[in-house]
Amino acid sequence: MRREASIPKMSADAGDKEWARRLRRIYLAGERLKPAQIAMASAALDEVWSGGRCAPMVGEEA
């Protein structure tokens, strides 16, 4: 049975991009995220997430 990570709850105390950093940790741990979660979190952190890896955006991607 496949398990998908749930969307983290956002709160005023969580920090500006803490939700995106939590999703990055989940992604790097190998858990499945929805495509929208990957797109929104990686964009918020100015990163590219692909193949289970995260890298900063460079060049035209940024």
C-alpha cells in the first residue's frame, strides 16, 4: 500500500517557508508527494526537485 505525505499545516508560528522546508525533508526521505506539493514547495525555496534530489535554480530557471 502506497502512502502519500499529507500537506503540512501552516500556522503563524511556523515561519515564512517552514512548510516548504518540511516538504523538502519528506521528499528527500523518499516519501511520495503530489505534483502540486513539489511544484509549490520547490518554487518557494527557489530550487529544482527532480529524481529525489534538490538543487538551487540556476540560469534561466531562476
